Amino acid sequence: MLSKEVVNLVLSKALSTGGDFSEIFVEDNISNNIILVDGKIDSVVEGKTFGVGLRVFKGLKSVYVYTNEYSLDALLQLAKKAAVAIGDLKQNITVNVTKHIHRNINPILEIPSSISAAKKIDVVKTAYRSARDYSSEIVQAKIRYVDSDQKVLIANSEGLYTEDHRALTRLSIQSIASDGVENQIGSEGPGARMGLELFQHIDPEHYAKEASRTAVTMLHARNCPIGKMTVAIENGFGGVIFHEACGHSLEATAIAKGNSEFCDKIGMQIANPKVTAIDDGTMPNLWGSLTIDDEGCPTQRNVLIENGILKGYLIDKLNGRRMNMKPTGSSRRESYKFAPTSRMTNTYIDNGDDRNEDIISSISDGLYAKKMGGGSINPATGEFNFAVSEAYIVKNGKIQEPVRGASLIGRGSEVLMKIDMVGTNLAHGQGMCGSVSGSIPANVGQPLIRVSEMTVGGRAEGENE
């Protein structure tokens, strides 16, 4: 990557006009993307990314520049550009970094870049066959395999010089069921901070069949009724509700600028006492886990809400300055082309003490959201709208017929207070999270929960799809 001597020169140059903090981020990444559609390999792409990002602070002012040239002359020119943008006060500062070594919390057994494309294609074909063989009503299956083998170097004018080796692998499956008139889609996307050994822990055939099962089930479902009702949201990716409706509003990216409904509420009750919510980047090999964040700080277990009480926010270095609070190991970025900011890692509602069967049996008339889809959120107001990809009517404590077209509409702060039952089957789901620092892998999770009242949107019977 870059030697300490080069880093010292570049960081010092960046501070030559009055900056009080400089930071360098170096990325060397090899990625693979394989897509199979209708039984044929559509594309096999290997990409390599190399670049250097440089950031300078002066108080609360920040400048970020980047390049994919890494000669000393090019890096010094980059540092000069950042320095000129930050101010015109001449100062002579010498930076001396010291190497910090961290134990990698995500051990990788089969480094993705060392595995042949043929072996990866075998996994893709196995998933495809299982998806198509599930039912004659499955008319198309699309399988996508992605992996990444990333090495980073992070150093700053406070003396930090550290490196990290990160790998991840994911399989995305989309099945389409059709009766000749209407189509319905089912999808699954398991992934982890692992190499190809991921498929020793998960079964591609299981997830492929599950995607097809969802598609076929929804094909034969009636339209979802609309109105306010009690809703049970299943574990795993059901946690996307908390991630989007509340998690983003607890990031310093929003808090520091006053763009969150949870500003200045630490120590206050913002959720039902049954709710404890955590962001933990230290969980080995989980999709959102990191040994160090993208500012070089070790990740940590951050309790955001404990028994309904707001305990803290997710904080990066710059926003920490604005808030006069310490960073929480939560700074992340998509690549060297993005300045880092506070982001989630593995964010989840922790297990409660309600039996899962009691949650369902407590609902006299409501909805069981078995699988969640995508949605939209306004962090400033907490208002959200999420699609439910698989849902069922609940009557008299029993799960009954499937319904399609359901959506959950509400406001984060209101939903938190209305989570009145929390189960014991915590599980995690994988997704990609977008924000001002790009798209990053983020885990979501929860056990089965009950929301006493939510607005359920849908389509009236007889309305066209």
C-alpha cells in the first residue's frame, strides 16, 4: 500500500495551511459479479479498484479529495489541493505515524480473489436449478453472485497507521411466478463477511426454494385489506423497519445537523420498555461487521435504546466534533471516492421475553408480515412506507390466508412506542444501505415483534395490479 514515510509527508503537507487534522484512506479491492438468467450465464465481471482519499479538518470545516494515482508527487499535489481549500495560514507541522495492529474479527478461510470463477458458477447453477424446479409456475429465475476482497490502509495526523483485510460474499436470488396473466416475485439474499466458505454455512438450494415459494404463494394471494390494524413482523429482515425508520435518525449524520426526531433525547423514553436496540459491528463474520471502521477506529457494541430509553447515537469523527461527543466506531464509506460518515453496521432489536406463539395468538384481527421488502423514509420526520413481500391475515389468533400488495405506513417514533410484544427468535438479514457516503453492506435483525397498531396500505379487491 503506502509506506509510513510517504504517509507522513502527505499528511504533513495537508496541514500546511492551517488544518488541525488530516487523514488518508487507501483502498485496493478486487470484486466479482456473476449473473445467471434463464439457465444461461449473462455476465462474469471481475473488477479492480485502487484509490486514495485524503481528508482535512479545520475546526468544523472539512475538505475531501481523492485520486487513483499513488506516486509521491501525485499524492503531494493532492494534499496541496486540500490544504489550499482549507485555508491560507502557513504552518510547519510534521506528522509521525505509528503502526497499530488489530486482531481481525472476520477470519476468511477461502479468500474470494483466490477462488476460480468455475467454482462460483457451480454455486449459481445449483441455486438456479432449485429455484426453477420448485414449481411449474416459476417462469424465470435470476441468480447473482457477488464477492469482494478489499484491503485498506488508514492513517491520520494523530499518529494512527493501520490496515485491514475485508472480504464478503453474497448470493441474490429472484424467482418470478406467473399464471399467464399476473406475475409475482420472491427474493432472497444471504451474505456474510466470509469467502466461499459461506456455502458451508448456508444452503443455496434452501434459499432458492424459499424465493420460489414466496413467489408462488403471493401469486395465489388475494389483495391485502387496508386500514389500521395490529401487525406482527417476523424476525430477520423484518428488522429493516427499525433500520430505516429509526436507525438512520440515530446517526450523527442527521443528529448533528438537527435533522432527526431524536435530537437531544438521550436519557428519555422513546420506545416501549420492551424494546432494546443495538448496533454491533464486532459480531464475527456478520454482513455488517468490521474490525475497524473507515476512520481506523475499532468497531464496538453500541446500545442505542435500552428498555425504551435512548442511550446514544452512532457517531463519526467530524460529527463528533459538532456534537462534542466521542466517535463510536461507526464511520463508514462505500469506497475511497466517498468521505466517511456515521453509518449502521449490524443493527437489531434484541430478544425479548414474549413467546412467539403468544404474539400471534394475541391478535384477533390483524396482519402477519412474514417478509419485508424495500421502502422509503424521511429521517427528519421519521415517516416511512415499506412494502411487505409476503403477508398473511391473522384472525382470532390464527395465521390464515396470504395477501399481497401490503405496505406498512407510519412514523418511527410512534412505532417504537407501539411495539408491545417482543419474541425470542432473533435472526439477521442482509441488505445494502445507501446514504451520503455511498452504498454499504448492513445487517438488520430482530425477533418476531408485535406492533399494537399500524396503518396497512394495500389494494382494494378487484383493483388492477
